[in-house]
Amino acid sequence: MPSQVENGKAFEFAIANAYYQHLLSNGQHVQLQNDNNLVNVQNCYAAQTEKDKLWFDTAAQKTIETLVAIEPGLTSNRNLFDILNIRVASDLEGINGDVRDVIFSRQNWEIGISAKNNHDAVKHSRLSPLIDFGREWMGIPCSKKYFEEINCVFDSLANLKRQNPKIKWEDLGNAKSTNVYVPLLKAFRDEMLKLAKSNVSASSNLLSYLIGRKPFYKIIKEDGRNIVVVKAFNIGGKLNQTINGHKPIIKTDSVKLPTRIIELEFKEGSDTTLMMVLDEGWQISFRMHNASTLVENSLKFDIQLIGNPPILFTQHLF
């Protein structure tokens, strides 16, 4: 049975192929870049059942009319030599902060789609004694005090591992929350607020890291609700532009990055999740969890964008 990662890559192929086939059949000069990235996602697609392939294809096809109406660059070539190129992004591009999975480009124009299969998590970042989240996420290094605080927690975990190399997280019982999650989240919260207060670009850098460093469209396939959702993260108005004299049929509002953190507190009744409220309409949740059975010297965040500016273009397709 294909994994969640393989299902996600299968959806990437379904999107790239659906747009290629549609545009080609409508007389567009278009090419689907045949490289290792395409072969990888195509193999994941081939491993699906015929029923799942049909649902991937249908979800991808449902979005074409909307995106073509928003982005005239998909169908507006400058001349016969202006060929639309469709390619699947590499994993390295994602590591470097570009969340787009399928990228469309022609002369002096480019857009991309982030494909989500039955989830909408933005990042699965980690906390550990070796990870400077401030530098990595926002370009601002964390303080010595922060590392001293989290090292107290991770040192205690290291001692437990020395005593019992096969100790599991479940063996810690309530101590997992009181001695690990809560102190780590408090240290993370305090450091995040301090960095944001001391640097005017911290909040915008944080959101760019979490949602993507380039404007993009997000396509979310939700099997449970039998829908596919299209969202336009038109940061700074760099999407939805007139191309080669052709104007968009559907206009999407430009959205702004945040400038400050309004609140960062524990979710009510939870000792594993922080809720962040920023200006400009952005809200983020940070849920800490152990990603492995055995105790290790790092913990993982499931980071969700739970609120976005109300003007952000969102369309539900049934």
C-alpha cells in the first residue's frame, strides 16, 4: 500500500499530466519536462489502484478551468517559440523553501502549484540541541539562554537513553508532557517572542519559511469531504498578472505578510500545542509530537496554517 509521501507524489504527477494533456489538446505549445523528478512521481502514480488514479486525475482536472481563468500565462504564448514548460520540482527545492511541487514557466513568466493530498500541514520541522530554529526559520540566531533551557531537557533524555537504550516515549508516562513537551514549548515560545520583538522582519520571514518563499497556488484534495480546494497565495500581487496582453478572467486579491506576532500561547486544554496569532489575518498552530517510538534527542512539530487573510482567494470544487 503506497505511503502518504507516495500518494502526495502521485497527486503531483496527476496535476502535471492533467494540465499538460488539457493544454496540448487545446492547441497550446506545451512540454512536460521529462527528467528524474517526473519519473519519480510517475512511478508513485503507477503504483496506485485504478480507483485512486481516477480520483487523483478527477481532482486535478477539476482545477484547470479555475487556474486558467486566474493565470492567462498558461494559455498566452508570445510567439511560436514561446513554449510553456511544465516540470515537477525536486525535493531540494522544497528543502530550500520553495513549496511549489509543479512549476509552469514560459518567457519571463512563472507560477507554481503546491499539491496536498488529504492534509494541509505547512511544515514538519524539528527542535533539537543542534537546530537553531531562529536562524533556520527567520534568519535570526537564537540566544544562548534558549539553548541552555532546551539542553536541560535534552540532557535528561540523553541520561535516560544511557540507562536504557531501548526506552520508549510511552515509558515516560506523564513525564513526557511535564518534563519534556511543556518546558520545550515554553522555551520555544519565549525565544520566538523575543526574536520577533527585536527584529522587524521576523514575522514576515517566519511566514515565508512556513508557507513558502515564493507566491504559489495550493491545491488540496480532501477525500473525506469529496472536494478539491484551490487557494491563491498571491503574496505581494506577484500572481494573477496580465501576460502578453491577456488579462486574467478571475482576479485574486494581493495578500500581505505579517509584521508582528499578536499572541503566542498554549492551546486551551493542551500541553502539546501552541497557537500563534499574527496581524494581517494569519494564524498558525505548532503541535509538538515524538516522530519515533524510541526516545531520541529531537522532537517534531506538526505546523498548520489555521487562519489566513479573509481576502485570500479560496475556491471549493465538489
